[in-house]
Amino acid sequence: MDDQTRSRVAAELLAAYDTKVPLEPLTATHEGMGLEDAYVIQQLQIQERIAGGRVVRGHKVGLTSAAMQRLLGVSEPDYGHLLDDFFHLEHAPIPVSQFLQPRVEPEVAFVLKKPLQGPGVTVHEALQAVDFVLPALEIVDSRIRDWTIGLFDTIADNASSGAVVLGSTPTAVDAVDLRLAGATFHRNGVVVGTGAGGAVLGSPLNSLVWLANTVGARGVTLEADHVVLPGAVCAMAPVAAGDVFTATFAGLGSVTARFV
């Protein structure tokens, strides 16, 4: 894709946030689209949002489960950016109308206390950079019609990011085995999913290391105080107005998101 096409696709994706009209799959309308095109399109949107006053507050990692990787025919995750206006307070009403086709998934969020710069980051270095972990609910969303996405579609669309709700129970990263930390995911009091941290690349820490090294190769540092969402511990669930979602993690506490 040439620069003009990349810019046009980025503008179309940005417009979808406001119009709430999803796009056709990008990989169908732009057959020559590749991995680098997708990440450039994502970055063009982030640059535009920053120019409009938004601030990057972290990153998210997607496609961390074996099932999702098989579904999209990929062998590694992808990543997107978390902006300051993505964050919603726990229990505070979240308007469904601000999204196109939202879904919710439970995650363990890392909060960093010092920068993490790859490539070459190890698990040991990642552990040293983490201040604490929090239970979290990520609201994923897609600007692509009916979630008919391939790898390049979701990367270009900021890894299908929507919003995030963080819990209020910080836990030291060495106080719990994140691989074995089980989670129960409720929608309106009914269990809609269960899982554990091991579903995320074997451990959420592996996802953090992957992210630091992947963005580091692109000249990006994971900054102190930033939030990293390493990936979902179970399948996502669709959202409707009136829904209340709660994820409870063993050893980490719970987090609740309310939608109106």
C-alpha cells in the first residue's frame, strides 16, 4: 500500500468512531495490505488522536490464546494502544452507544513502575518493571462489519480496542502465580466464562515480555505508570445496555463494569 492509501484507510477507521458505521473488511477491499501497512495505519490514527489532545496511557496485547491464533491463522499476538479516554471507573455507567459492536473480556492488567525497553527484555526484567497487577475488564470493539476480521484488519483497527475498566485491588506481582490465577466471568450474575492466566501465552508475563520486545524493535518504550493489558483469560462476551459484568480472579480480587 502507498502512503496515500494508508492515510485514507486510517481516516476511514477514525471516522467510524464518530459515525458508528462499520467498514467492510480491509483485507477484502485492499488485497495488497500487509503487516507493516496495518501497523502504519494504526499508528497514523494514534498520531491523529494525540494531535487532538489524547494521551497514550498504555498498550494492549491481542490474539494471545491458541484458539484465536488458530482462528486467524497466525502464530503470534498483535498489539494496540490504550489512550486516556479509554479508561472508565469501576461501577460507573458506561454508555453502550459510544461503541459500535462491543464485547467484554477479563484480563490481568500490569501497571509499570519504570520504563521497559526492548528488544532483549527478559522475564526477570519485566518483573522488575511491574509495580502491581489489577483485575481488569477490556471492552473490545471493532470498526469492521460484524467482526469479520483477519489479522491485518484488527491490527489496523488498533487491535480492536474499545475501553478498559480497572479494578481497585492492587496486588504485588510476586504475591500470586499468574499462570494459575483462575478467573470466573459473570454477565448479569450468570457465569459466561472461566479461565486462568496460563491461557495467555502460558503466562501474562510472557505477553508483557513479547510486547516490550515487539514495540521496542519499533523504537517504542513501555513507560512508567502505563497500563498493559496482556490478553484475555477466556472468551469475550457481547454487551447490551443494562448488562453488568464482573470478573473475579483468585488472589487478585474482582472488577465490575456496568453498561447503560
